[in-house]
Amino acid sequence: MRTIHQSMLELEEPQDYFTGIGQNASLPIPMNILLFQRTTRETLQQEALQNRSHHRFVLVCNVETRGSIHVDNHVLSLGPNQSLLILPYQFHHFSHLESSAIRWLFCTFELSSNTFLEPLRSRVLDTGKGSSEAFAVLLREWYRCRLPKRHEMQEAQLQSALLYLLTSLLEDLQSQAADFPPDPQDSLLRKVNRLMAEWRGHTVGVTDVAHELGLSTSRLRAHFREIAGIPLGSYLLNYRLNRAMALLRTGDLPIAEIAEETGFGSPQAFSRTFRNKTGHTPRAYRYAGHSDST
């Protein structure tokens, strides 16, 4: 109460009793929040392969061990006490981890609108004091919500804590004027991503990539697995599926055109592979996306 008493000394009389602060109601409320951590390089890279593209936001806070995050066509270095927000449908993978033991905090969530978070796209931020405190509050509210018989007020406090954290990160962005960091010199994943972007509409295999990079297929496979933690063939397929999922959820291209654009050749081959890897047909996946947005 003493702190409140001291703060009240600076309060001024309102000039208008019917006009206050907070009339802008444009900020959406985060929904369907999940918090978890990754503590090993293997788990981090394998889970990234399995999760592929999706409509959720992914907030990453590096607590320990520097690494690189490949987001779309950018290679972003993420060090301890830094954060990055990955927006829906951004292709992402992890590499150049300095140790097999890591400690990265993840918060994934859904939001009805991307607009106010768009400035955070592909921006690595030094986690400021306010954001660090907001992360601590978010974790506290998460643990409270994990208790048996939680009530709606606790869920609302968790949502409010995450919204406060996101606005704190936006403040960090304004104060730091964050820009894209330089790419690592040995950026094999960036070269592969560039080739995949240039070769849209073509079926790309490991042999094609090896020939373009002037490497033997065996050397390329070994070097890629050492960096990315997964086989190159799986990565190439994941890249194409990621692109297809984004096109299905965010556009109106016919499925046949998506199959051609992502290098699957025929709609039949595309549908067969897509269902085998995701558990859904392309049409069902697109329909689910439209249902989510209504």
C-alpha cells in the first residue's frame, strides 16, 4: 500500500471525465496457448521436421546455447537472452547449435489477426528487462493454469500475461532498431533454401542439389545431416510440404496448380504424399483452414 500511496501523489485531475486512455480495441487476445522447452539438439531439430508449417505463432526465447534459426529465406543467429517470434506459415528449422545441450523456451499460440505483430517478423531481439519480467510472469501464470480445477479467470490472466509480453517485445524492437544479422559464412541450409525457391515447379532431389553445389551426393548428405540434424531428402520434402500447406491455407490456387508449383508433378502424387505425411487430404486441410478463420 505504501507504493500505491507514493504513486498516487503524481495523479492529476482529469480534464474530461468521459474520455480516457485505451479506446483502441484492435489488439486481439492470444488463444490456445502452449509452453514447453527444448533441452537437446536432437529433439529440437527432429520436432521442427515433424511439425512443419502451421497457423500458430511460435515465440522462441533462448536461455542457453547459441544457434541459428532458418526462417523462410533468412538465417538468423539466436543467442542467449534473445527472442524471436515466428509467424504463421513461416518455414523454420534449426542449425549451427554450439552444443548438444540447450535450453530454449517455446510459447505457441493462435491469434485472430497478425497485423500488430507483423513488425516482429524475422527480427531477433535482445530480451530487455521488461520482457524478461514478462516471460517470468507468463511462466508463473502457466504453472497456475496447470493446477487441477483451474478456472476461467486463471486462463484470462495467462492470456493477458502473453499479450503483455508481446507488447513488451514490440517495445524492445523500437528501442533496439533490430535488423537482420549477417548470415553465417558456411550457410548450407541457406543455399538449399535458395535453390528450392528458384526451382519452384520442379521436382528437386538430392542429386540435383549436389550437382548445383559442386559436391558429391555422399558428401552433401553427410555435411547436411551434421548441420541440420536430419537427412537432406527429408528436409527437401518437408520444404515442399511446408510450401503446399501455406498455399492451401492462405490462397485460392486450385490443388492441381499447388501440386505443380511445389514440384509434386501430378495432383494424384501430391495428394498421396500429403495424406501420408500429414494425415489429411489437401482438400480437407484447406477446408479446416477456412473453418479456423471463420
